[in-house]
Amino acid sequence: MRTTLTRDTGVAQAFWALLAANAMASAETEKPAGLHDGQASGTLTEQAQIGRPRSERLADKASAASPQRVIYAIGGLKGGVGKTTFAMYLACFWAWRKRKVLVVDADPTSSSAFDWFEAANTWARSEGLPVMPFDLEICPSDQLDRILEVRWLDYDVVVVDCGGESAGIWKSTVKVCDHFVIVVAPKKAEVKKVSGTFETAIEAAREAGRLSDVIPHVAFTRVKASRDQGEKPHNEVMRDKVLEKNLPLLGYEIPDLVEYEDACDTVPTRLGHFKAVFEEMHDIEDAA
């Protein structure tokens, strides 16, 4: 199995390369360019770093004498799109690959990850079954960048469920993360707002001087592809709208299935469609 922290090819690198090209073009014309409207583009050093691939393997890092954690920021626009489900399945994905994993429930309005974790473990113990294969902490703080610098250092993977209500929590986590994932349902009202959430993440990465280190993803969840016969499926229409914004939308998506709703408060036993999504995120070949 080959597990990388970034794609050497694919939408993530293409996205950063596009930002670099736009920034350099703007610099040549001496226009005050930005990564988004109203934001400065940064120094030439920053621009040169954008798009530089990271080829370190997570497996190597996890087994190194001084392991470096891989941190994920999972966020979105609103509740009910599947952010917590995404975070919990991602934690299982790495835990089942023998990584030491922590989920941080940072949602300031609803501790859904914690509730799921506690209910699942209570149920599993009562049935004599295995409990969740990872640990969980609650920490809904907009100082997570500082907290993560000094806490939970012995984990290989930290998955932060940021929720969708606090820009401060989202920005602070993105400042120190390796991957950020914007989870969104393919609905017009939500897709319209993806750019704002994405730009907030880019701003946070710039402030931390980590543009070249953060790998962006947009993931469709709760997908319903149905439409009247003869018309383009709704999820494909929404996919086109996201791609028109030059955002790194993952090719695989999570359908709106009862299986994932029923997984809440239980210990998942299979990854289902999440497996393909996570493998695409990490360019995993010959995955176990």
C-alpha cells in the first residue's frame, strides 16, 4: 500500500498551481492581486511555495522516531450535511490501518461526535462487541491552533470536527491542519456559499504561512442524483457549479443512504462509499 499526504497529480495540485499562476500574473501587471476578492496575494516566496507537492508518506511518518501528526479539519456551511459522519468514518479509516487516531469534537453548538462516540461504546460494551477504534476529546475552542501545538502529540492522526457555526474554530484548525475538507450537500443554496468557506480557509493558511502545506478538498455528501427523465442529474449540475469556481471537488461522493444515518450511535463495521473518497484524498494505491 502506498499512502501519501498529497496527490502528485490531481485536483489539489492543480488548484494550488492555478492560484500560483494567477498570483504571478497579477504581480507582473503590478496589480494588488488576492487569493480572493479583497485579500492580498502574499509575498513572492509564498507564491513560489504554492503547489509544491508533499511526498512524505503517512506510513513513514507514523513509524518515525519523532512522528508528525496528520491533522484534518472537517467543516461545512450548516448542520445536517454529514460533517460528523465524515469525521467518524475518516477516523475509522485510519484506525483500521493501525494508526493511533483522535477525534476532536469542536462543534460549539452540538456535540454530535461525542454523543455518537459515547452511545456507540455503551452499546458495544453491552453486546460484548469492539468499541470505537479511536479516542475522542471535546474542545470547542477558537484557539485550537495553539492547543494542538501542545496537546495530543502522541497521536498519528487527529480529526477535528469543526462544525459549521464558528468561523473562529474553522480558521484556527486550518492554520495547523494538513488537510481541510469542506463537506457540502449538492444544493443550490449551499453550493453558492462554498467559496466563502473556502476563502476563509485559504486566509487562515496564509496567516499561518502554510499555503504549501495544506491540502484542500470539497466533498459532496447526502447526494441524491434523481431528476425527471431526460434531464441532467441534479448532483452533476451542482458538481459543474463547484468546478466552475475552480474548487478541488473530489470525484467520489457520498450518496444519501439510510446505511449512513443508521450508523449513528453504533460502531461502524464497513466504510462503504467513504472508502473511495478517502483513497482519492490520499492517492492510495492497492489499499488494504
